[in-house]
Amino acid sequence: MRILLVSHDPIGERMAGPAIRYWELAGALGKEFQVLLAAPGQPSLRSPDFRLEGYRRDGQGLADLSKAADVIFVSGYLLRKFPFLKAVGKPLVVDVYDPFVLENLEIHSVRALAEQARIHAVNLRVLTELLEAGDFFVCASEKQRDYWLGMLAAVGRINPYTYNDDRSLRRLLDVVSFGLPERPPQHARQVLKGVWEGIDRDDKVILWGGGIWEWFDPLTLIKAMAGIAQIRGDVKLFFMGMRHPNVEDVPEMRMCGKAVKLSKELGLYGKHVFFNEWVPYQERENYLLEADIGVSLHFDHIETRFSFRTRLLDYISAGLPMVITKGDALSDLVERHGLGHTVDSEDVQAVGQSLLALLNEPDLRAGRREEFNKVAAKLTWAKVVEPLARFCRQPRRAPDAPFLGGQRASLLGLAWRSWRQDGTGGLWTRALTYLRRRWPL
């Protein structure tokens, strides 16, 4: 089987979550299938397990690649940018691990309300196209799956055809979470302690492993660091990434500037709090293994509930005890296995106390090693990819494909069936529903 994964993020030395996910999925699938990973620009990495090719921003070259594939894997805005990916008629896997509609509510929240509504309407149309076009969907967690089942029901994809095909609906939507490499991380060279200016070899390092996006809360952490710095001068906070590697598609996050500004106001910048532009993907292991605690804090809003904080998987892989905010699927995992402390959102005191409590433990990593290993063993890419591999072994169009709109059936055919089944009134109702979905006010 020839599997085409189309990444919307560049593949290179510096990668954020979506690009990392595509890179690792391609590697896991490449053990069994003939895999081609297509990414914008000129990818600078190579893998022995799959082919990697670049494509132009206008999609040139992708059409021929899609015609040669047996399965096409997409996400986000790709179908809106390149509609030929669904028009080619190949089994289409849609990755919905990233609930971008919820993220964009936060990103655009500073705009005028009317502008927010306009952007949201566009995002909903993009999402609706994805949900109507997919033959198989994958998401990041069981909690996310509940959300996406509701969305699929809303656009008519949970229907007698898909239900009678599989009453569990796993053949329509299953979980393929973020995973971990089979090989444990290895420390190749010193990068933080005794190397980074301001961080001594004997210091304790708290690591923020990833970017600073609008839905994250670095401010509570920096405030907690102000209190910790008064007690212990050997504790340093290091942010691994500031600017998203995909500068063409991802806007600069306001929260980055707020974090830097606050650290300067509190006298911590360059002394107890340090910011890095972006750590190369292959280098991250060095930072994870030199750190003493991993941290990830976020606000209490809807994006949090259905998120899957991918960089927490790095903490698990490295056996790095963590302090994280409650409310998402991975915080439940941390609590259940005792991998660190969970705190309420925006609780400065709880964050400070949790960090100090962990730092005061004599065997911080060693005491949790067994639980970390147990969790990591269940989350390797080879294991989490199995539902996707199962579909790729016997790819097919969705059972409701002949009865849906878009490229699956003409609008005239839909109108004819609706009139035959429900009469003029039913046809009129369905037409209004279709128009509201396509062009919401």
C-alpha cells in the first residue's frame, strides 16, 4: 500500500507539534507500508523508513503524488487549500488531533467581535469540509473522541450507514495519540547546565518544553519563580521555544511578549528565567535529560479540555517529573501514575509549592522511574499508530460515501433524494440547513 501523508507544517531541524507528528507517523507506518511524506518547501531531514518530498505553497506537485497513492492522510486547512486531494477519490484519512477551531477562538480573541465571528465562520466551513470528506478519522484521546463524535453527528456522518457498518464507530473514528520513540532518549552533549550563560552546572532547571501559545499560562509560572528565587538562588526556568518554526502560517503569539515583559518587571530575566528561540527536534533529548522538572501550565477554557499537550510526552519519555495544570487528558494520566503534581489554573502559590516539593525530593527521577517506564511502554509510536495501520491495510471509502454531498454526490442528486423521501417541505428544510452550514451569518 502506498500512503501519502501531506503535512501543512515544514519538516526540518526545528519542528513544532504537527510536523513532529507527521514525521513520526511516517516513520512508524514506513515499517510496513510504502510511505511518502510531503511537506511545504524543501525538507532538510531524511529517513530510511520513508520518502520525503517538498511541495510548493501553491500545491504544485501534490496532485500527481495524490493520484499515485492508495491512502491520503491530511489535516487542518489542506483540503481548503488543495481540493484536488479529495477530488482524486482515494480513501482519505483526516487527522483531527488538533482542535484548531477552539485554538483560534483564543488566538483571535483580541480582535473586534464581528471580525472574530467572521474568522470563526471560515474556520467552521473548513472543519465541516474535513468532517464531510473523511473516510476515516483519528484523534488524540478518548476525551477528544467524544468531542469529535458530537461534531461528526452534527454534520450527518453518524447515520444508519456508518452505524450499521460498526456500532462502536471505531471504523469511522479512532484514537491515534501522540507517541514516543522506541529508543529511550540519550544525552549526547551538555547544553544547559554549565553551558547556558546564567545557568551553573549545579543549578536545578525547570523546563518549559515547547512553544508559548496564547492558550498557555507562562505568567503564573514566572510569578511563582519570583517567590522561589527568594528562597533558592539555584533554581532556573528555561523556555525551550518562543517563535513557531512555521513563520509563514503561524502568527506571532502575544503571550511570548507578555512572558518576557513580566520576567523583566520581576527582575528575573537572564538571572532566573531564560528564553530560547527554538530547540532543534533532534537536540531536545539533551535538554530533557539535563532538566530536573518539566512544566506546562494553561488557562481554564474550552481548548484545555480537549487538548493533548504533545510535549508532555517528551517529559514521559525522559522520565522527567512534572508540574502541570489540571483539566486535560494527560493531567489525568499524571495524577493516576504519580508522575508529578497537578495544580489548578492560575494558582501561583500551588505552582510554587509543587515545584519546591519536587526539588526537595532526594531521588526525584529515580523514585518514579518504574511508573514512567510503564506509561512510556504503552505510548510508543509503534503502538499508538495501530488503528491507522489497520485502516491502511484494508483502505476503503466510508460506507456513507455514496449518500453524502460534496464530491461524493452532486447537489442535484441530494435534492432529488430529499424530495423523494421528505417532499417539498423536507427539501426546503434541507436546503436551508445546507446554506446556513456553508455560509453562516
